[in-house]
Amino acid sequence: MRDLSSTGCDSAALWNDSRAWFITKWDGRCAGAGFLDTELLFAVESTQSRCLCVQLFGKAVVGWERQAICNLALASPSPDALITDMLQLCPALVSAGAAFPRSATPNLDKAATQISAIKHCIEAFGALLNDREFQNHSTVEGCNAALDRWRVKYNQAGTGI
């Protein structure tokens, strides 16, 4: 097992009644070939399968992950835990979680994407990425607007989970 002491993340997430946010990021090319210099932040409130964020950010902006996570906590009640499946995101989770009004525990859980609420949201997002109309976006602003419309519709539709 990899030593996680330098990341600040615990290696096992607690999946119970506490509010937890699952946060990951993907290369921006998943949203289209024109988004080479971007990364996509994806955040889900794991107990409710509520999509908190799906947005492109410029790779060149240092520390964008921490700032984006802190901004989420301004818009929603902060969680008890921050969970990721990416070791590279652990420092951002540690820093952001400590900055919340009520600190959140960072966790690394490679199997988090198999939790039904998270898996459902990822699968629904995958369908959007394969949509021809969505693939026509050529600017980051236009793509982010479409991503946010999808996020709002996803949350309004509920999940049945």
C-alpha cells in the first residue's frame, strides 16, 4: 500500500450518514478535443447523488482545485468529509477542508466511484459527453454553461437512489 502520510488523506473513507462530497478531476479533453489546456472538476454529494460541480478550469492556474472546492463550500453547507479517487487531489482536499467553516476530513478511496449515488451521476454525465449537441461547444464559457445546465437538470430530476 502506498504511504499516504505526506498527502494528509486517510486511506479509508467512512461511508455512513455523514455528509460527504466525492471530488475528482478529469482531463478537459473529455468535454471535447478543443479543451486541451483545461481540467474538469466533478463533485457529487455522495449521500444524495446531488451534482455539486461539473466545470472546466484552466490548467495554468495554480491551485485552482483548492479554490474551486472552497467556492463550493460557500454555495452549499460544507461536508463532514471530502473523498477523492485521485491521489493528486489529496493536497487540495486537505487545504480546502481545513479552510471550511467546519473542517472536513479528506479521504482517498479508489473504489468511491462504485458507490451507487456517485456511479449513477458519473454514468449520467457520460451520456452528456456522448451527446452530439453537447460536443458542438467550442469555447470554455459555452461548454461550462452547458455543463451547468446539465447539472441543474440532473439535480432537479432526482435520481431514484
